[in-house]
Amino acid sequence: MRIGIAGLPNMAQNYIHAIQNAGGPAVPVWAEVSLLPETASCWDALLLPGGGDIDPLLLPGRPTPHPKCFGIDPDLDRLQLALLDIFVRQKKPVLGICKGMQLINLYFGGSLCQHLPTAETHRYKEYDQFHPTHAKNGSFLAGLYGLDFTVNSAHHQGIVPPPPDSGKASVSVIQTAPDGVPEGIVHCSLPVIGLQWHPERLCGRPAPCGAVDGSLVFRYFLSLVQTH
């Protein structure tokens, strides 16, 4: 099984370890970090990792950058969106984490709050923060963790899904924080999922603050890859 990670090699080690360890000896997994479309032709699935903020010129209305924005890399954003487009068209599985979830939402017609009113609850402060969340009944997250569980948090932006009556609402929110910020999404018909939190940093050891075991997410994702 070959999983492509659409990111920068020096920032991908956590994702590589998480996805390969989730396979175990029974399901050998090979992970490759690349941004080249020609490389993606041999991948079975795509992982869109976390990173800096998305270029505001890609958002509806092309707003000016919020003063709190940081780490914007316009070229990287466009390469990641191009790879996402390839996998969506081929109906192959996609997992987006943090910025990756935001890119998925943007691709399917959503937008982005450039700085949350409750950013202090979510943003990285020398280490991940932790907070409770609620999952939609019947969602894959509820199946893995139950309806209410704690996750880590390291973001100051949040997605704005397409309005239900927009004709573009092909993604739905399946997990929220207490302040209503979306923490998980799924596509209505494609094997595309997104998480605002970082399961790759919750693998292989007891998580702080009672947070869940992130490796279950990667095992679930690999099961999607096997199915599709």
C-alpha cells in the first residue's frame, strides 16, 4: 500500500511514522513525501498534512491577510490543491489534517475564518492544547471514540463549510469543539475525511489530558484505502 504525503520532507516524519505503524506487519505501508503530480500516479491514497496558514487569495472574496496569519506559502497551497484535485477526480481516499482539512473544505466550496474569536482556546502555545469535542452520532469518529472525547489543538483558524442551500455542500461536519468550531469533516460520497486536530501526535504513548489514541484514525484510513 502506497500513501502519498503532500508536504515538505522536513515536516513529515510524524505522519510517516503514524501511517506506517498503523499498517503493522499484516498491512505493509510505504509512505512517500512529494508534491509532484507525476509521483501521485502510483499512490493509493493521499495525506494532506498540517502546516502554515492558507493563502487568503485562495479564499472566496480574496480577503486581505489577517494580522495573525503566519507561515503562508502560496506555491505550496496550490501544489497541495492540485494533488487533492487528482485524488478527488480518481475517487481515491484522502485524509486531511489541520491545514489539510482546511484545504479540503476550501476545495469543496467552503471558506475559512482567518482568526477565530476563540483562538486562545485552540492555538499552539509552545505545545498542543487539549479540549473536549463532540462527534456526530453514526460518524466514523463516534465509532472509534464514542460521542464525546478529548483531542489536541494547535490552530488559530477554522473552516466555514458551504451553506446547506448553496448547492456545494458536499462535506459535512461530524465533530465540533464546545465553541462550535468544526474539528472533523467527511465528504458525503467520496472517501475523503478531514480532522482539525493532530492524531499523528497522539500515537504510540498514553496521550496527555486524557486525549484519544490517534493511531485509530490512521488504522481507519488504511481500511478505507483497502476498501477502495
